[in-house]
Amino acid sequence: MPAGLPLAPAQYVHCLFRKQRIIYRKRSCNSLLKKVLLPPYETEELKCLIDHPQVRLMGEQEVIAGYIHAERSGGHCPFHQVFRIEADNQVLFFGGDEAPQLQQMKHRFVAKYDHDGKRAQQLRQQWWELGERDGWSFLFYHDIQHPAWQFSQRGY
């Protein structure tokens, strides 16, 4: 259940934060509704969430609030998405499970746990090259030693 939406019968689902917007990838929701995975996904609850007035369904590639670029990448799992935040002439990249650790970005690595390991590896290489060229910062949520990296940090 997304942050701010408590698990409750459909008629009682409400946002805990009045100004909150919840964004789902449209294809991912459609896929879940077709498969009707039980549990934890109940069709009634999913439809209620999708139809909720504070929910926005997005396509394959979108810009949120004018500066957060979200796109479906599809390497780690079919509907995996990555985020590029652009503000004040800086770029912060978060690739989730497709870009989880600094070492995986620096070296060609095909992970067995990825849905499409070769695609994920190619995407990592592409993001790394763009980041190096344009001075991006990266967030790695599976890297204890290097949870963040800026290309202004030399010596990699």
C-alpha cells in the first residue's frame, strides 16, 4: 500500500495527507488487474486505488512537477522505473534495483536476479556514461560504502 493510503475496505480508503498525489504506472496497474494476484492484491482494492481522486496514472515516460523525470526502464522487472531529478543545473539520478551499487555502475555486470540482465547492464553503462559526461550525482540504495556519488568526485 502506498504511503499515505491505509489498507481498508474500498469505501473507506482516503489519503492521510490532503495535498498528496499518488502516481502509478498505468501499464503496471493494468497488468495487475489482468493477473489479479491474490493475495496481497485484491481486485476491489486495486480498482479503488486506481480510481482514487488523488491518484494519477502515468505513461512510460513522464515529467512530474516540472523537474522529476520518471521513465520505465524494464531491466530489473518489467515495470521497473528510474528517476532523474533536474534542478538548479544539477542532475540527481536514482535507478533503484537497476543501479543499486557504485561497483555495478563502474563495471559491466549482468545480474542473474534481473528480469532482463543484459538490458539492465546496458542501461547502467548508458547512465554511467551520461553521468560522467554531464556531472550527475547518483543515489545507490544497496550500497553501504557509497550510498551517493557525484562525478565531481574523482579517483573512481
